[in-house]
Amino acid sequence: MKAKVHITLKNGVLDPQGKAVQHALGSLGFGGVDDVRQGKYIELDLAETDPAKAKASVEAMCKTLLANTVIENFSVEIG
Amino acid sequence: MKAAVIVFPGSNCDRDVAVALEASMGAKPLMIWHRDTELPPLDLIVVPGGFSYGDYLRSGAMAAHSPVMREVKARAEQGAFVLGICNGFQILTEAGLLPGVLMRNAGLKFVCRDVCLRVEATNSAFTKGYAPGQVIRAPVAHHDGNWFTDPDTHKRVEDEGQVAFRYCDEGGSLSPQSNPNGSLANIAGVFNERRNVLGLMPHPERLADAMLGGTDGKPMFDGLVEALS
């Protein structure tokens, strides 16, 4: 069973890398980009076959290691 | 005083801080490999600078969960003193021993130069060797030194006097220009509530000997030896 984890900065946390990408897009002629936020995408291959258990397990992994919940949100997709 | 320096794969300031400690305490500190899970009795544990685990995932995130850190956390809870410098500061925040998080520098560049620091609190073993408000010089060398936390935690850190050092100009004034990395409220170093854990991004061990061009970092090690011997 696969788990897909998206980790993004919380609202209100400055993302200087996102800002730099936004400016670069503007200078390349891609207008109309109001904001850019960048994050991480992690794929996990799990032995677990029960989707609910898999999700709970991956959420625990996010809270313990994969995300720093002081500044980051995470979302978990199973399947 | 019994002191130890934790060594992770990728630590690169472990020997520098060992030299600074030896100069102040007259004996070599123990060097503890990150896989060790049993520590002898210790008064001071230093988590040194470097790039532990290649900064994978987030700076300090992997090291914070390494076997030795469980023991370091337990010792801190028992009252041992723990000093985290640069990557060590990142590791201590990731381990939950210190508030906040060290984000990518606001200017996105690795910053490697001397900065001025204002000593904000002298009521700790780490900072008792300094005068309140004293301005000292210290080298910084980091990519992720932008200290950040939520407004409630920031207020608590300020109210409890947990700010140890702030980036300032030579006269001791705070400004965005004197902030090398965008840290919230120019914060360069913070204590835990009990003041037995300190993390800071600048490197006092790199200016602890006149041969290195200055001794502004030495009072930190001398103060620890005096307080813990």
C-alpha cells in the first residue's frame, strides 16, 4: 500500500524560497503569479493493508519526524 | 566538571569545541559517538556544529532522533547542562528541548562572517561570564539560522527571559541590517525555561583563543566551568 505525504509551510510562515521562485517566474515573463509556496512530497511503500491503520501510522510518522509541526502542515493520502 | 561532546556523522565543530572546553576546564571532554546509548555521569553535554546526516529532511531532524539524543534529553530533564551550537541548536529545537525552529536564512544565502551579539540574560551558567547588555563578537556560518516560532511561544520566551543573545550592531542596537538571517526579534540564542539548555547559531568556540583572533567566546566556557565545578 502506498502513502503520499504532502508537507507545506503553515499560513503566516514566511517562505523566502517560494518568494524567490515567484520573482524568478515574473522576470521570465510569467505574469499573474500572486504567490508561490513550496513544500515537500514524500512517497512511502507500506506493508500495512488496512487503509485506516496505514493512515494513522503515517500521520504518527509525520508528527514524529517527517514534518516539523511548529511551521509545517501535512496531509496524507493512502492508495 | 565532567563534559562530553556528541559526535554525529557530519559534525565538524566537535573538535573545535573540545579544544575550547579543554582550555577552560584543564581536561579533555569525552567525545561520544551518536550510536552510544549509555553516558557516564556528566555536568555538561555539548551538541556541536556541522551538518549532521547531511541536513537531510530538515537541518537537525535526523540527529534529533538518533540513539544518543534520547539519553541527552533524559539528562537535560535531570538537570545536566546542554549547549547546542549552530547545527547543535537546530538539533535541540528538533528534539523539543528548545522552543522554535531554525528556518532557511531570509536572504537564502549561506552566511559566513563575524556578527555582533548583545547579551540579553546573564542569569545562567552559560552567560554569567558576560555583563548584561554586553556586545560581543562571534562568527556565524549557517544556511538555516532564521529562528521562528508562533506568536504565543515568542511572547512566552520573551516574558520568561529565555532570550540569551540577539544580533545587534557594534553599538548594541537592534536593526534589520544587523540581523544576518531574518531571525524573529533578532534572536540568536535561546534557553529552555530552566536555563540548563542553551542553543545559539553563532560559534563562541571559534573565538575562544587569542590565536584565533579574539576571545569573546571564552567567557561562556569559563563561566560553565566555574558554575559546574
